[in-house]
Amino acid sequence: MSKQSFFAGALILIIAGLVTRILGFVNKIVVARIMGSEGMGLYMMAIPTFLLVITLTQLGLPVAISKLIAEADANGDHVRKKRILVVSLTVTGILSVIFTLLIIVIAPFLAEWMLTDARALYPLLAIIPIVPIVALSAVVRGYFQGMQNMRPIAIAQVIEQVVRIAFVAICTSALLPYGVEFAAAGAMISAVLGELASLLYIIYVFKRKKTLKVRKNFMSALEGGKQTFKDLMEIALPTTGSRLVGSVSLFLEPIVVAQSLAVAGVATVLATSQYGELSGFVVPLLFLPSFITYGLSVSLVPAISEAHSKNDHTLIQRRLQQTTKVALLSGGISIVVLYVFAVPILTLMYHAPQAAIYLKLMAPFCIFLYFQGPLQAILQALNLAKSAMYNSLIGAVVKITAIAFLASRPELGMMGVALAICCSMVLVTLLHFISVSRAVGFTIRIKDWVNTAIVTLLTVGAATISFKTFVTADHMLSGTLLSIVISLFVYMIGLFIFRLLHFKNISRLPILQSLFR
């Protein structure tokens, strides 16, 4: 089985992540155009349950499997590799049965009493087939990661999105005449089909390239599996901690939102529609530029780990400065585009200009979001994964508490939910900063921050002028694209003028962080 170097594997996953992020937006646009904000709200109410089930079913096993498989492969121990796969399949198989039955039992209660919208039952039930699919997929993906072959995983991600987009229009359109709740279930079914296609592909690659037979002597491979199970859990359980915090937070979010808006006197249909606009339209837009810092995060973990093991504090500090600079500069232009062009972007993509009020509120805070990923990667590289988990837990508690308090106020409503999410983003990022500073120290380059603020403000002015000049009702698409291009050009020129970006650094390394010194 072919292996890639770390940087080659990381680059493959980064490109795949960007492609799937774009395809994911196409999927959301199709869903929103067909179902509207109300249907999108029902769909987004089921998504947190979907993510929580995936997190619990996988149980952090992909990371654990990849680590143990890599060690076994390095030692040429094929028997251990087979035992790892067999034990992992057994664990995920048992978990998938448990969670399948659990969803069937609690779905009616969850929809009617906790989400306060009985129509959410149908997209919740549509989740059921995906449980065994993601269980098996987790094991096979972990195997490929351990064998340092990232290409099948990357291709599988793209296949999943392509199949989902291909079927989402068919499924939602066919079921829409029966009601938006059935259309939302159709959207979830398309996600199931995407995951199934992805799984079939990686199974095909596994069978074609494998060097061991899993089905042969399956039960005998379980003998002595107790130690393998223990080894898997020692890695899997801590790894799944931060993910579980995020998944549980997302699971509770629509429940608390629905209950709080009910207290505020907001009708169920309106609350569902508004939540669909916020969580289905606005939040994904805020996350879109994070593919840049995601790429940085991938390359940070081994770089910081190596420097930390060698006690090379100078290299650690240089990586920290590179990290904050990338996040800072990518965040600056993101704020400009998302804030100034909120109305035309949401109109063109979702026919939802009314959601621009949420995007304008949250856009200035998105820069904190882009710092989170790299900072969390640094904490993991410094063996401070528990600190990252505790920070995420504090942020989740604050977010849920703030939603309950703010959203229940009639004068705020859904705006209170948006404010609570912003508070959580800022808090978690600041806690990550504090954790990193305590571990290795951190110096903020005031000059870079001030210069970035100046360039951002100048770009806001150029973007506003372009918006007023070119964006009209008759030329909204062309005017918006032209205005964004002008804004990007002004921002890039500003970066060079204020020496935040340097020509001589552009071609040094293939990784994005090498653009900055």
C-alpha cells in the first residue's frame, strides 16, 4: 500500500477539505432553495443528533486505530493489525446496534418535547441507517490513516459530497409535496446515500490493496483481544473528549433554543424558520474561510511536537507567530466580505436577505473562530489535549447558559442565540491563548495587529464604495463578485504596503504558513 510523506498527505486532505467545503455549500444552497428556511430549520434540528450519534459510534476510534496500526505496521506485525481491525469492528458493531435502537425509542420524545416541533421526528428517523455505515467507515478510515495512505480518505470525502448533492434535489423534491418535514427527511436520506457511497469506495480500495484477510478466522482473531481493546480505549476515550463536548453542545443547542424561544413567546414555526437561517445559512458562512487555518493546523501538530521534544523554544515561538499571523490576516478579509456583503451573499445563495442581521452581528467575531483550530492543534502537540477539552467544555456551558438567558428575552429572541454563540467563540479562543501562554509563553506583535486593523478598515471603505457603486437589483451577482474582487485586491495591496506580506516568502515552502515570516 502506497504511503505519502506527512506534507503530501496533509496537502491531499487540505485540498479535499476545501473541495468538500465548497460542495457542502452547494448542497445547502440546493436544500435551502427547495425547502425554504422552515424546512432548513427542521433539517438543522436533526443535524446535531446526527453529529452526536457519529461521535458516540466512532468513539474516537479512527485516531486510535491509525496510531496502533502504524505501530504494528512499523514492526511488521500483521497479526496485531488484524486483531486491531477485528476488535474495532466488534466495538463499533455493538455500539451501532445500541444507538440504532436508542434513536428509534427516543426520537418521538426528542422531537415533540425537547425540540418542541413534532415534525422533526421524520429527519431524526432518517438518521437511523447512517449509524452502521459510519461505524464501519470509522474503522476502515482509521486503517488507511495508520498506513499513511490519505488518498482513499480524501477521494471518499469528495465522493460523499458529490453523491449527496446528486440525490438531495431528487429526494427533497419528491417528498416536498407531503410536507417540509418529509423534505427535511429526504435531505437526510441524501446524506445517508452519500455516506454509503463513500463507504463502498473505501471498502473497495481496502479489499484491492489489503495485505490481510479480516473475515478469515474472525473469531479466533478476537482471542487475546482484551489487551488490544484496552490499548484502543486508552487512546480513543481522551481523543473523543473534545469532540463529544462539541457534539453534545450542538445536540443541546436546538433544544435550548426551542425552549427559550417558546418562553419568549415566539411561535414554533417562526422559531424553526429563524433557527434554520442562523444555523443553516449564517454559521456555515462563518466557517467557510477556516479551511485556511485548518491547513495550518494539520501541519502545526508535527512541527510543534518535534520542536517541543527537542526543547526548541525558538522554533515553537516562530510557529506561534506564524499561526497568529495567518489567522489574523485571513480573519481580516473574512470580516470585510461577510459584513459588507451580507445581504447580497445571503440573497444570492439562499434567497434569505432577512438573515443578514445575524451575519452582520457575528462577522466581527469570526476572527476568534479562525484562531481556535490552530491554537487547539498547538495544545494537542504540547500534550495539553485535556486543557483544550476543558476550555471547550467551559465554552459550551457558557453558550448553552447564555442561549437560555438571552433567547428567552422577547426583545432579543434569535439575536440572543447569535450573541451567545459569539460569546462562546471569544471565550474558548481566549482560554486557548491563556493555556498556550502558560505552557510556552506568547508575545503579541502589536505592530502586526495595528497594521492589520488599519488595512481591514481601509478595505471596509473600499468594499462599501464598491457595494454602493456596483451592487444593484439588476446586477446583484456580477456587482457582488466585482466588489469582492476589488476588496480582495485592495486588501492584498494593503498587506504589502504595510509589510504584513512579503514577496520573498511566497515561494519558500508549499505550506500556507510559509507565506509569512
